Amino acid sequence: MDFPKNYQSRIVTAAEAVTKIQSGQRVFLTGNCSTPQKVLAALVDYAPNLEDVEICQALTVGNTDYVGPAMEGHLRVNTMFISANIRKAVQEGRADFTPVLLSEFPLLFKNKVLPVDVALVHLSPPDEHGFCSFGIETGLTKSPAESARIIIAEVNQQMPRTLGDSFIHISRLNYIIPVDYPLAEMKMGGEGSDEVTQKIAGYIAELIPDGATMQMGIGAIPDAVLKFLFDKKDLGIHTELFSDGVIDLVEAGVLTNARKTLHPGKILAGFIIGTRRLYEWSDDNPLIELHPTEYVNDPFVIAQNERQVAINSAIEVDLTGQICADSIGPKLYSGVGGQLDFIYGASRSRGGVPIIALPSTAVMRDGTVISRIVAMLKQGAGVVTTRNHVRYVVTEYGVAELYGRSIRQRVHALVNIAHPDFRHDLLKQASELHYI
């Protein structure tokens, strides 16, 4: 390969690369299953030499030494989505959380609201023209990386070359760390085989028409829905992320993308989370295009897909239709993610189906069972999807259609899909609140 003459001169070790980071700088960290493991480990080792370095990120998978108590005063994470591996640090005040729609996450950096000094990225090997792919994490990384003054890149032999608006030329890379290790894996489904999840997935599948374009949020329920779609025809994908479940639908001839009204014939996404099987299937696959998230998640882009289905989850739903999905009371838990982007985009789509799905109950640590359909959200709870945006809410007890319904009608619809053990109390509380 005939690369720029100074390509070899840019190759450094991870330990050498992190010495280019200076105290007081802002560092962007690519995430999801693409978190660059070698350079991040090297940064932790080098951290005692640094003060007040801010690490901006979304969801990350893997080692969390960089957010441990020993990093205080040296490295401080500022996350725009609270993943499980840093939740404790945020809740203890050792890491920061910045609320933002996923569609606007890259724009914080691109538009210099949060100027980036150094970007830590994870790329595929360059092609014959010198272009590396951002691989399985393009959506949240491409724009922030391109806005950085310095780019430190792990170039991994095992990173798939994904297509779309997903490339960066090696001339843009300041420091290159050649690596060869398996990417992190995150199998969707988890509780996906339990009876409650299966019932919810079945109800959702009934709402999905032939020719629909689908978004699947993260978690067991969206993944379980895919298993109920083998009798559908000409489904498509426009989503912030997808996982292994799409492969079987493509191979069965169900997921053809043929009737998409935007990017027909293509699976369009921002990033990929899954297993090695998915990564290998995605490598150089012309069916798949990854694009920056400010495009993929733009509600006004999403709305151009007819029959856009959005499937997202919630922590709790109140009887007026307010959706809490990012906190448990005042305790910050996750983030808005792409929920509102896709719920609103699907609601503006011709024939769109915006869905919030959740089990009707949750089990607390002490074994107490509580209803997730509630009269009022917990004090301090965050409203991710407003009562004005919500349309369908699904539990294992059925579907509540709320669009165009009064508060009184919503109460009865939501009580009907609550767990039977809580319906009487919910109606009593609704009466006390003068909803019914």
C-alpha cells in the first residue's frame, strides 16, 4: 500500500501516545463496543502525571479503571449517557453527566460547545487509498474526532470495515497505535427469553406493518421483537444501533429494506453492538451503512421514512403518559439516548408507530414488587418522553393507545395494562387526583 511517506513516523506505542495529553485538556473517548482498550489502559497508567483532564463520552463497554476513585484530580469523566460501568461514579459525584439528545451529542463537539483537544478513536486498517473506517462505532465518533486538534488512533486488525459516511484518511491521524485484539462483545437479549419479555414482544410485533422501517432501542425487549417478525414482508432498518438479531431476518428474506422511502435497500445506523458473529457479518457488507448520529437520529430525517417504527423502553410511566427513562427519582441512571429522537421522528412519519415498552412490574432489592405504571412519577424523576409525544405503551398485559386520548381515557387505558395486583390502587389514586 502506498501511504503518505510519514505514515510510519506516526506509529507510536500507547504509552508514548498518551504523553501528548496535557493537564486541563478535554479528551473525547469513542465508546460502545469500540472503546480503545490499549490507549485507555495507558492513559490510566499516565494519569498521575496529569491534572483536571476531562474525558467526554457516551456509553462505554469494558474496563472502568479510568473512572475509579484513584483517578480523582487527574481524570474526570463527563458522560452524555450513563452506562452501567460508570453509574456508581456519577451517583457518587466522581463523574459528571451532561443531558443531551443523542442527535445533538456530536454537535456539542462539532460546533465547539465542548471544544476537543484530543480524540481517542478506534479504527479499521486503512484501505488501498489510505482510508480507515470508524468500524462499529461511527455515529457518535466521526464528528467529534474530526473536530479535535489531535487524533490518537488505535488501528485494529480485527475492526470491521463498515461502509457509509464512516471513513477518515490516515493523513488526519496524528498518532497511530497498531493493535490486534478482539473487540468487546455485548450480547443483547439477556432476559429476552423470559415469559414477560416474550409477551411484550408479541404485542409489539402485532403493531408492525409489512414494509415498516424499524428502530430498536437497546435492551432485551427490542431484541426479542425481532424473533416475532419472520412472517412479515419487506421490513427495513433505520436505527441508532442494531445487534445480532437482524442477521437471521436478512437471511430469511424478511429484512430487505426494499420499501424504505429513505436509503432504500440499506440498513442505516450509527453504531453496532453485538458479538463477533455480527462484526464479521458487517465487515465490508454493502447492505449496511453507518452515518453520523446527528443525521441518523435527526427526527426530521427519521420522519422521511414511511411506516417508521420506534421501540424504546422506560423505567416508569405515569397515568397521564409521562415517560421516565433516565433516572430513578432524582438518582441519575442512564440518559435520554435516542428515545425522544425516534419517538418524535416516528410520530411524524406517515404510518409511523412510536412505542414505549416495559414490564408492568419491577422487583426491588428487598424483594418488594412495585408497579411501573404509577399514578405519579417519583419525586425528582426525569421526563424523557412527554405526555404530548407518547402514542403507544406496551406491557405484558397489552397495548395502551394514548394519542388523542384525554387524561381520563389514558388512565383507563394504562390501568388496563398494569399488573392486576395494582389496578385497584391506581384507580383510587387517579380518582384522588381528579383524573377520573
